Amino acid sequence: MKRITFLLLTAAISTSVFAASETYTIDNTHTYPRFSYSHLGYSTQLSRFDKTAGKIIIDREAKTGSVNVTIDTKSVNTGSPLFNEHIKGADFLDTAKYPTATFTSNKLNFDGDNVSSVDGTLTLKGISKPVTLTVTSFQCMFHPMLLKGACGADVTTIVKRTDFNMGKYAPLVGDDVTLTIAVEAVKE
């Protein structure tokens, strides 16, 4: 009897530990990395990328997880086809040489039960830099249309263009670029 109880207890613990880690696939139709910067001090320009892919793994009990995001830099959308081509050029994104940007992380930070920030590495134009994404909103729940679990978040950080070899016109065109990502991901 003790052996059966031990085996059942071991199986329950193993199952709960295994079940605690959840994998989510980024929903490209509801995930939009945006970037904004000062344009000659006149205004704050806002643009976005239209194609994003990746996975998010989270274990809320252990307060651990990972994030792997790939952004198609050729999908940059400034609202102007002419300016899109300018931003895709060698002085800025250089999408011919670097068609993707990535963010990878194995460090989710929690405030109580909520994810508060994500420490990781942003790679842009072949240059990798440490970045902390501040989570301003995070929610996981049952998706009423997909009939499965889903998570969503809003995250933000500020990077310098010059750190990624995109400093043309700085400082007249702001060196500080605010990255904001609205992300939704569906449980596998």
C-alpha cells in the first residue's frame, strides 16, 4: 500500500510540474511591434512591423519562462510606401542584409503572480544588446473564439539607434527609440 501511495504521489508531483510549463505561439494577426522617435523635434513618429512570429513558454508556479520572437523587418509599415523603402535601406534597417530582428529571453521577472519585466537580448542589424522589456499589461485566460488558452501583454523599452548602427541624422532625428509591443499568443 505504501508503494502504491508513493507511486501515485510521485506521478501527481511529476504531472503537476510538467503541466505547469505552458507553451504559447505568437498570433501574428494580433501582435504588432511598434517604434516611435522624435522627428526633428516637430513630432513623435510612430511606425510598426506587420509580421511577427515566436513562442512564449511560461511556468507561473515556478515563476520562470522564455521568450523567442522574430520580427520580419521587411514588413516595416510607416504609413508611406516611399518612407518604408527609406527605412529598409542600409542607413537604417538594411533589410536586404538583415531581414529579421530577434528578441530572446530566458528570464521573466515576476511581481507576485504577475510578469513585470523580461530580460533578454535584442538583435538588430546583426548587433546584439541586452534589453529589459517592461510589462505594462499581462493577462492569460480562456479565449472565447479559439476555445483554448491565450495570453496577451503590452511591453515597452527604449533603445538607442546608434547602438544598432542606425544613427543617421542623430541627434536631429531622435537617437532614443521607444519600442512597444502588443503581443497575443495562443496555447499549444
